[in-house]
Amino acid sequence: MQLNNILNDVTAIARGAGEIIMRHFAAPIPTTLKSSRIDIVTAADTEAEAFIVRELLKKFPDHHIVGEEGGGQGAPAGSAPYHWFVDPIDGTVNFASKLPHFCTSIALTTPDRQPLVGVIYDPTRRELFTAIRGGGAYLNGQPLRVTQTAELLDAVVTSGFPYDKHTNPDNNLKEWAAFLVRIRGERRLGSAALDLAYLAAGRLDGYWEKDLKPWDAMAGVLMVLEAGGTVTDYQGEPNPQRQDRGRYVASNGRIHAEMLQVLQPLIVR
């Protein structure tokens, strides 16, 4: 597998999806509910994912593809040598609200979910975040490094909330409050993939979130690692992306132990 060639292919596919998404963004955006009032889908989600899957299968017909909207496609997961994880629009609520903060996330992984190639494309800012395992992380071709912030008190961190936040008491509010009094700033931007890309780019110092799906996180996990950061679960164990509903802590590495100290007393088993 020539990962650089694959990255070029995926970059072109992500940009093509971005054109579809921005065409919808310029028009009225009807929504359909999925699991809850805040879990929505639009025609742009389904059209962009169909485009991505179609283009990937043209080039990699023996690969398995997991999309947020379409589920598993392509070759059977058990026999495919590589897997793709696709989120056509991460930040659909932002998109549907005409808030220009959303992205397309595409990642190539091994069958055991070790990310090899990651692309996160923000079509509103034309920012293309890319990473190759062992080859670094980049924004529009420029190398990325995480921040050097050494203490949590000086950090800006971000998180998100689960779709069942209205009914589930384990909804991240306790964690949010616990961080709020220990940091410089806390943000809720509405796109997990961009949160991770921004962390890799040095725009944020830390990130945590529970119940995150692999298509939201896979490309971003690779970017953070390749930019010199750290990614674990709430217990400090690596590879949270191997769980279907993972608990993720990502940071510049320097504040990671402090972040875990905040989270671990609040873990609901």
C-alpha cells in the first residue's frame, strides 16, 4: 500500500464531497430526525456519503467501508484487508443551522482499527488537514505540532455532549463543570473531528468526549498522534478508537495526566 498515493486520492474525494456540501449549504436545509431531537441528518449528509463511498469503491473494491449514514458497505469486514471510516458531515447541527463549522472526515485503518491515513476537510475555510501514520500531520501542506502548554490551568480544552443528553444522567455535565474551574477556557464547537484537528494544529490544548463513534474520531486520532500529541481513554489506555462508543482524551501530552485526574473520579462504569 502506497499511503501517499492513497492520501492524494482521498484528498480529491474529500474536496469533491465539500463541493456537494457547500452547494446544499447555500440553500434551505431541511432536516430529518434520527435517534433524538439533536441527532439529525440532511440530504447533504446522504448525498456526500454516497459520493465518498462510490469513489472509494472505484479505487478500493476489496476494502470495507463504514459510513455514519449507510453503515457497512463494500467487502465483508471480516475478509477486507483495510477498512474505511467515513463521516460526510461531522457537525450536522452546525451545518443545518447555517453555522460554518463542520467538516468531512475520512480515515483508512487496519482491520483492528489502527489508523493509517486521515483526512479532515473544512469546506467553509478550505482547510485540509491530513495525516499519514509515521509521516506527520499537515494543514494545507504545512506541518502541524501540538502546543507546549504545560499546565491545565493555562489550557483551552473542548468537548461535546451525547445525543441522549436530555435523558441520560451520564451526559458529560459533571465533567464539563469539573474542567471549567481548572482551565483557562472551555469550548463546545460542535464537531469532534475538527476538535481533534484543531488540537493537532495547536489551536487547542486538550479534548475529551464519551460515546464517540469511530467515524467521528478515526482521522482526528491519527492527526493528534502524528502532531506529537497523546490519545487515550479515560483510564489512560491507548487506542480508544477500537471501541464502538469510545471515551476519548486527547491532549498535547503535557497536560494529559492532569486531564485524566479530572475525569477518572467521575467515570460511570
